Amino acid sequence: MPNSAAAYAPFPDPGLRYRLDVIALDVAGLVASAGGWLYHRVATGWDVTVAVPKQQNLRPLQILGVRTVDLEAELSAPAGAPAGQCLAVVAEATVTDARIRQRVQLALRRSLTEVVVWGESWPLDRRLHTVRHVPTVAGRAFKRQALLAADTQIDTRAGGPELFRSDQKRSSAADSDLVPVH
């Protein structure tokens, strides 16, 4: 009889876990905009992978518990597995890189992938709804530490709601923790 903690892990098969794929252009901006949400997803058992350009300080993302990959390598790789249950992208990236814009458009058409966007310049025609995530006490604490590691000035928004836009797919297997803003 195995006596290891791994035998009792809540999600021993990675194929059975929900997956959040994130595309960001800079770590500090991502943490400031979505750090509490990312921490919450990791803490609730999601596999969270963040693709960012090389030469970024990855320590803030390590604090949040996410896995990181090189953005250029990720975009240059042949198409592999389809997007997970959620794809989150900084809006600016859809303007600056056609490959990212194409991934977002594919995910928008896919009925099982929720698309979440943060930032100001959303160029795609698809209408997304404003949603928010209110970080937990733990989420605020981890976000604050990640912001410190990013050498980012902590402001009053660090503990407040994080605002996004989302298509909030109703057919998604995962209930979203993002609440519509009316």
C-alpha cells in the first residue's frame, strides 16, 4: 500500500484538471491586472500556464504558483493540443501579433473555451462582457508579494476587484469564478 502524498492528490491525472492558458507581454502588468485571479485558479487546482517573452522576471509568477513558458517558442511551435477551458490574453497582444489574434479567434469559436481579456485595446469584433474577480485574502497577499517581486509600485488597486472582459461560455465544463458586472 503506497504511503505517499501523491497517491492521495486530489487531481493525480493532469488530463482531468482544468487548464488556464495565459498570454501576456509583461509580467508586472499581468500581476497588476490578474494576479489575484491567477492565484485563485492555481489554489483551486487548475493548471495555469503563462506564456511571456524572454528576459522577463519570472519570480512574481513563481510566487503565484503558475508555470511559465517562453511566448515566442509557444507561438512558433506547431499547433498542439486545443486550448484548455480558459484562454486569457492581454488585449494589446491581439493587436501586435497575428498569431495571438488567431489563437483568440479560434478560442472564441470553440464552445468549450472561455476567453478572458484584460487591457484597453480590444480590436476584435466579438462582443465580450465586463466581468470581475474579487481576490480572497490569500489572493491579495500573494498578489502583493508578487507585485513586490516585480518591483511594481503597490497601489490601492492591488486589493480591489480585477476587471476583465469575457465571452463566459455557458457550455463550458468549468463554472467561471468571474462575476458579470452590470
